Amino acid sequence: MPVKRRQCAALDNARSIFHHHGMDIETRMSAVKADLASVKADLALIRSNYVTKADRQAVRLELKVEIEELRLEIAKLRVEMQAMRAEFHKELNRQTWRLYGFAVVLVGAVHLLSRYGY
């Protein structure tokens, strides 16, 4: 029995506080329910618009995979560029010696013409 008296006394105390502030329990409960509905709507909005930790980790993993793929492609391009550079230098060397040979022949021809007076 003493438990029921304490519960009733606490309830009476709460009612007297609400009545003192000009609100009855039903009005206060409807205000709490409206606030709870607002909080639920805000929480639903947050859950729908914001990223979860799992989403962030999934995107991070995808980015790591893409970065690794790009690194592999860059490495392949570097190898190709080195091969092209070697080929370019080889061809440039060949052209230089051709030009050098042509210049030697031209200088020789000019020397012959100037020496023998043709």
C-alpha cells in the first residue's frame, strides 16, 4: 500500500505543478507528442541526407581502388614514354649523323671547287 500512496502523491504533485503553470497534463502531453513528431521528422531528414560511417568507408574503399588503378596506368604510361623517348633519341642520333655526313660531303665539294676552280 505505501507504494501506491507515493505514486499517487507524485502524480498529484505533477498535476499541481502543471496546473500552477496554467497547463493540464493533456495539454502538456499533446505538446510533448508534437515535439516528438518534430524530432522524428528531423531524425528522418538527417538519416536520409547525411552519410553514415559505413557509406563513408565504402566510398573510401572505392577511391582507394580507383587510385591504385590510376597508379598502375601511370606506371604503364611511364614505361611507354621511356620506350618512346629511347626511340626518339635513337632517331635523332641517326638524323644528326646523316646531317653530319651531308655537311662533310658539301664542305668537301666546296673545297674541291674552290681549289681546282671549276
